[in-house]
Amino acid sequence: MSQLVAIPTFVKDGPCTVHRYHWPKPLRIVNHHVQPLEMGGTDTSDNKVRVCDTGHYNIHRVMAEINHGFPQSGTKMERFLADVGFHRWVADGKPGRFVYQLWDIHASQ
Ligand SMILES: [Zn+2]
Ligand SMILES: [Zn+2]
């Protein structure tokens, strides 16, 4: 696990959790479910963070890398969020189906 211990508090319409400050500005910021809904996650504030499309793509990529045993990319926050999501899924008994690609899921704004 990363040395980060808690996922950032979900703030409706808040900034990107991964990068905080952006230049240029992201085209949009979406709600990412730390444990994806398709993997048994809940649509609750303790399971959601705000991320830009780049951060979102990277989190899911790192989660797939963790699932393959070779986490190697991502920023500290991207790796942390992927790690928490993956381990919540494992702790729940691996419900649903593993989300390998961002385009397999439905991002909500
Ligand atoms: Zn997501
Ligand atoms: Zn961002």
C-alpha cells in the first residue's frame, strides 16, 4: 500500500483529485468509483472521487496492472486510488467483473 491512508473527500463539482491544479484546464472532470460499480462498488461518497479524464484513464490502467501483478505506471495518487479500489474489490470476494479498460465502464459527470 501507498503511504497515503485515506481517499480524498468527495466534493460535488470539485477539482481533479489526482492533479488538483491544471493548466491547461481539463475538458471535464468525472466521478470515479474507487471500487468500480461493475466490481461491486457502491455509489456512495466514500467510494467516489473527482478526476479528469487523464487521471481517470491512468487509475484504471494501474488497477489492471495490479491485477496482473506488475503495477508500474501512474502518479502517487493514481497508484494509491487504484490500490485502494483493487483491495476493496478483493476484500469483497471479487464480485462482478474486472474492469480492464476505461471504455468498458460508464463514467458519470
Ligand atoms: Zn473510474
Ligand atoms: Zn487531473
